[in-house]
Amino acid sequence: MSPYITVIGTGYLGATHAACMAELGFRVLGVDVDQQKLAKLAAGELPFYEPELAELVARHVASGRLSFTDSYEHAAEVGDVHFLCVGTPQQPNTDGADLSYLNAAADRLAPGLQRPCLVVGKSTVPVGTADALTRRIQAAAPAGTGVEVAWNPEFLREGYAVADTLAPDRLVFGVQSPGGERALRDVYASLLAEGTPVVTTDVRTAELIKASANSFLATKISFINAIAELCEAAGADVVKLAEALRYDPRIGDRFLSPGVGFGGGCLPKDIRALLARANELGVGSALRFLDDADRTNLRARRRVVDLARQECGGSFAGRRVGVLGAAFKPNSDDIRDSPALAVAAAIQAAGAEIAVYDPQANDNARKHFPTMDIALSAVDAARGAHVLLHLTEWPEFAGADPAEFAAVAAERRIVDGRNTLDPARWQAAGWRFRAPGRPQLDALNPEEVNP
């Protein structure tokens, strides 16, 4: 008989995991304390944007495989495998991870665990968390040591979360017993049958795998942004440099896009949490480069602000700046630690009038940045702008007609903060083109820069 699965926490990770487990054929119960969120999900709707997920949720709510509740007692009673998918944000006054939501979920679930079961962490946590959680849960659960805690870290990319769950590039099982491994293999049996690689290890190693993966990616992005600044100083082209690096199999072709840097709810806080935990363990000096990567990432944002200021004649006072993008990445409405909005806010604080447009994140941007002008279209964001900033690489922006923007802009100056636009197309429409790490490209018709 297939295990009954519960998913504690129904945010980006939890809602995706719950719907995908239902897609794999399991009965799934999503648990949350947010009544408004539960009501939306129970109606087959999403409280956030994630491609393909709304259809999946709606289909399996209708099929009866997927349901939602605020009752931890009911979840503990029916569940055989309980996935913990709550957030582990950065603590307010330190770089460490805030485990209060995780501990609260465990404390509410444990008293109802009357029989042996598996509690599986998916959140990104400091190494040693699973050991502490094991003691915490087993002390409060009637089933005692019959409850095992395992760690099965997620490797989802927002915007591709459904595909990354149903066709993962690897699975990691951090377990404490053969029984824990068997239970996870039962859950992921169909994916394993399709050849998905699996790494089975102890819980501490599993915790470090996810933190290490995010830290490596963050370091790689910061490296190319540091080289971009060197290229600017030397008059070189970082895009061509990155193109050459991608052919080197030792380096690979991913995460070498120079620009405004990374953001979101994962990479920034995860590299800080890993370094904080290393400091607690007395080996912080070994990971000091993560602090440099973090600083370089924030410096990349300031560099885009500087480029925009140069294009405004050295001052933002009395200038209007159009911003294409608000989400921290395309295919998402997530604005947590968004580089685009960080740049926009800094420019606004320096005296400019700001207009921002994003295909999905307008509502979130309006809610959190009420003093910004949130435009209804990309062209509206460019209307009257003295400089246009491209800060989230939505396909809509890459495919847009530069001439359409030129018709409404006050001046034809663009800063491509993502280095993904085609400079030649913008130059041909009379735009002066700037981007981090690249030589300045003047318009093919220079007199049209300031029409």
C-alpha cells in the first residue's frame, strides 16, 4: 500500500512538492497555518506564480488526491511520511538561519505521532539541524524512537519547480537507518525507475549538500561579476570572455552570466547561513570567500546604479528611469531580495522618478514599494525615461522592439543589467547601449541618442 504523504508548509516549496507527489499517484495532505493560503489552494488556486503548478494543484484537488488542512493532529494521524517544507529565512540581526518555523512545525506535529513514521526535512538548514530535530521530535512523540528524521534536500529553481520535482537531476537521501532509506525509495520509486541518480548518505552530509550547492553557484556568479568589473577597467568584453570560459568542461556553461547579480529567498541567505555555521564550528576562515562572494554580489547592484547615473549625466535629480523587471528572476513573481528592485530603490532614493514593469511581479512590487510608479507595460515604463534599465531577463523584454521604446523615451539610453539583450538591435534603433563588463556601444545614429 502506498504511503500517505503530508507536506508541512505550503509555500513555493511545499505547494510544489505536495502537487507533484499527488501527480506521482500518492494521497497528499498539505498543512499550513495560513487560512487565506489554504483557502486558495483548496479551491485549486495558487497564492503565487509558478508555471504549470496551478494546473497541477487544480487537477489533483479535483481528483481527491490532494487536500489541505490546518490540523496538525489530523496530519499526524493519517501520515506515514511527513515532509517539512517550511521557510528557514535569515535571522533578523545575524547571518544565521532562523529555525523557528521549522521547530514550531515539529512541535505541533510530534505530539500526534502515535505510530512509527518518517519525518523528512526538505528545507535548507545548518548542518546538525536534523540531529537536534530528532531529539526534539522523539522526546515529544508518543511513538518515541519509532519516529525517524531524514533529510531530502530540494534543488528546485523557481520558474521550473514542477519539472525539477518530477524530473530531478539527482535525489539525495540523508537517512539514519535502512528503514528510512526504504521509505524514501518507496516515495520516489517511479523517478528512480526512470533512472534518476540517488545519493544515499547520513543526515549531516545531506544538509551540507544543499548548502554547498547554493554556495558554489553564488560564488560562480560573483566571480564572473568581479571579472566584469575588471573588464570595464581594462576595456575588455566580459560577455565574450564568459563565452570562452563556457567551452572549458572544467568550468561548465551555467551561471556565467555577468550582470546585476543574484537574489531571491535562497542564495543570499544560504551562503550567509553556511558561513555562520562554519564560524560556530570554528572553521569560518575556511569559508571566508563566501563573505567576499556576498559583497561582490551587492557590489554588482551598485555598479548598475553607477552606470545608470553616468547615463543620466552624473545625477538622478529630475530624471526619470524606466526599469524592466521586478522579480528576482524570470518565470516568477518572487521579489525577495530582488536585485532589480534593490537597484530601483537606490536610484529612487538618489532623486530619480522610477517606473517599474514586470510581467508577473507588479502586484508584489506595488505592495512592498508603494512610492514607485508601477507601469502597466514595458513601453509605459519607458515612457519619458532618460535611461532604461533591463534588470530581469524575461523573454518579453529580449523580444521587444527597441524602436517601440524609442518612440516614447525621453532619451535613448539603455543599461542591460543582465547582459542578455542584443546590442546591435538597440543600436540600430538609435540607442546608446551600456552593460556591466562591456565597452560602451554608441547608437548607430549618434544624433538620435537625445532626440
